[in-house]
Amino acid sequence: MLRVAVVGSGPSGVYTAQGLVQQSQVPEVRVDVLDRLPCPYGLVRYGVAPDHEKIKSLQNNLRAVLEDERVRFLGGVRIGPDGLPAARLRELYHAVVYCVGAATDRHLGVPGEELAGSWSATEFVSWYSAHPDSVADGFVLGARSAVVIGVGNVAVDVTRILARGTAELSPTDMPQAALTALAASEVTEISMVGRRGPSQARFTTKELRELGALPDTEVIVDPRELELDPEYNEPSGLPAANRRNVEVLRGWAATPPRGATRRIRLRFFLRPVELLADGGEGDGRRVGAVRFERTVPDGHGGVTGTGRYEDIDAQLVLRSVGYRGVPLDGLPFDAEHGTVPHLAGRVVRDGTIAPGEYVAGWIKRGPTGVIGTNRPCAKETVTSLLEDAGMLVRRELPEDPLVALRAAGLTPVEWAGWQAIERAEAELGASLGRGVVKLPDWTALLAAARTARS
């Protein structure tokens, strides 16, 4: 029997488990999918916007894998100094595949970034997705205008959520506290700003078009900014997806404002250089505006500053400029790229392949691609692992890893515990007159999980 631990239960982890149990090269495989959270599905549960029900339904596909009799979900298991040491995990399995994603976000590196009201988009997403690690609140309190820095799909998501009304968000699984706060929001002006041009924006056309379908909300685009982009004026050489984006933006630029309650302004060729305080004093100073420098194409795919500046009012600033992997206990780390060095998924330590250690997903390739990109990434890693299986299974293993985890003082949340969490979230939603509503914190999640054992 080949016994494998997969660390991380998001798409890359589940696709890895699926590849292992559905192959025919090794007759018998058992996979434990470990996660530090008591809930599976990773960013599908805690990163996909609550109003994107079709994408969130991917959980059903992931569920089918985790319910396979050869796969075992073990939630609430931390790997590292504050949990099970990585070296001990390696002793319990023939192979360990790390699928832990990119756990932190990039910073702007500009003055004023630390002001109150300045957040990462990751923090905002965690809040409205009920991530149990989220301790932030008060995002929209006192804010009338918001600036979202970045022009990728996450930027579009947070912009859309800021502009959504209660009627559209109430049927989702958004936690009640976030729903109540957003219902009381006074934000009516949202600027989504990119330092480069529309032809280089990273959002998908489907996500972009959703902004134009929001009730009582208009999208405003300045045609003069669009025309700074040479490829906007002549888009024939662009990939099809970018050309579709240009077409959507062209349509909005030609549409006069109609006086809707909320306005989303899509801005381009503006680089943030400073977050300006609102004039208050002391350590609690809040952001009041963002200063941007006008940029222009440099002819090489980048931009250069012009020395001309513009301030955009904002009491809420969300930066959405990318994710970054963090070092893992006991594994080598490429600090420049935020990934673990590897060869086709095999961890490389000091130039040598580390037997039995593998990576898949963002910690392997960096935070690129969409959910589906994780499938071929996981397949490559699984192929490498299976090629090594003959060597790996020669090592005799100790008792059932679950016994060892409990002996180490850990209390894994098994599949029955996760099902108990699901029931509790359904009951919470019913009590609020809504559908399923996520439990908001560690205490509530673990209390619900314990009911499976009572």
C-alpha cells in the first residue's frame, strides 16, 4: 500500500488526491488530505465571492473526491512549529504533497499604506467569506468612497461586493455580520485603478461584464485614458480574451452617465505613490485619499511615470496586487518567487531531489491561473510521485497516522465533523430566514464539529 499525505484541501490538493486514487499503476493507495482549517475546499470556500454560486458549486466535485473510501479528510491539523512537525509527518507517510497555496498578499510599498482604512483585498475577502482567521471588521464604516488598486478578478470581486445591495447578497452564504455591515454601507463611489492599460488588465470578460449588470449602478470609463493604450486603439493583435475586454470597455466609454445611485469608475495608467491621511491626528489617522502618478506606455510592455499626479478621495482602500507564498516548515524556499524549488513537482533541496516530498498548486508554480489550472499542475506532480512509488513503498511505516496525530495531542476534524459543520450552517441560515450561512469563527466551527462525536 502506498500511503500519501496531501497538505491542503483546496482544488490543487483535492485534484492531487483524485489523481492518486484514480490511477492504475499502483494497486492500492490511501490518501489523507490534511488541512489546518476544520473545513475543506480552500479558496473555493474562502476565496470565491459568495454571489458566484456557479463557481462555488465546484465544491460538489471536490466533495465527491473527499468522500471516496480511499481518501480521508483530516481538518484542524497544523503542520509546523505550532502543530505537527513536518519531519514527523514525513515519518508517517510514504510521501507528502504540499498544496498550501500562497498564504499572504503583496504590499504596495508606498507611504501611508499603514493608515486605518487601508487593507489588502485578501483581508476584505476573508471577512465577507467568514474565514475563521479573520479578525478585521469595520471596512465600510464611515466610508463614502473606495479605491480598489488592481485590475484582476479579485479586484473585480471586491468592487462588485461593495456595490451589491442587500437583496442580492442575502441569499448567499455570507456571514450575518458582514451582510449587516454591507447593508448599512454608504459607499457610493468605487474606483478600480490599474497602473497599466486596458489591454493588459488581468480580469476575465465574464467578471468584467458583471459590473455592468449591477442594479442601480453605472460603470464610468474615461475614453481619454483608454486611448493612451496603443493596443486599445488597434486590438487586432491582442489575445481573444483581451479583445473582448476592450470591446466591453469601449461600450461603457461611449455610454453617458445616467445618474445611478452607485458609480464604479474604471481607471487606467495610474500608479499609486502615497496614501494620504484625512487630516486627523495621532496613531488612529485614517486614509482620506490616494495619490496616483499618471503613467504612459514605455514601448516595452511596461509603463513609465510622467510626473503628473492626481488624488482620488477614499476612506476605504483595498489593494489587490497579487498573492505570495510563504516559507514552509522544513522545506526549501525560493524567496524571490515565493515558491518551493521543485522538478516536475518533486521538491529540490540544495540541488538534489528530496525523496518523498512534493508540491502542487500555487506553492509550486506561483499564484497564476484559474481554478482549473490546478488540475494539470496536480497531474504532473502525481505522475512524478507514481514514478517514485516503487522506491517509496520500501520504507515501512508506523501505525495509522490518525493514531499518531491523536497521540501528538491533535484532534483532527474528520468528515463526520465537517458534515456536522454543514448542518449547523444550514440551521443558522434557517434561524435567520436565509439559506446556508457560514459560521464566522473558530469557536463556532469547532463546537459544531464536536457534535458529530457527542
